[in-house]
Amino acid sequence: MSTRLRMYRERLGLSQSELARESGVSVRMIQHYEQRQKDLGKAQTKTIWMLARALHCSMEDLVEY
């Protein structure tokens, strides 16, 4: 099952590298969040905000409760 982060990224046709460049979040961290090795819901607010801004969605759209 895909994470919301991956779903939004793929919906925009972005690679992980492109999302990293657009958001300022490292490719490695994006990989960790998408593979559920790290919980995006426990990330710093700034990190979630940077990803949401790059993906044109709200922070709440990305966090899985």
C-alpha cells in the first residue's frame, strides 16, 4: 500500500529526486517516508510543510493517522 506522500508525488509525475529538488527534503528522507521506515507524522513541521508546498497539497493531506 502506497503512502500518501508517494501517491501525491506520483500524481504530479515527479521522481523522488525531483521532489527532493523542489522541496529541499533529501532523497534519502523521502525514501524513508515512502517505505515507512520513518513516520512522516513525527517529522518536523517544517519538513511536512516543505513537502506539502512542493506537492501542492495541505500538510494534513500527507500525514497518515
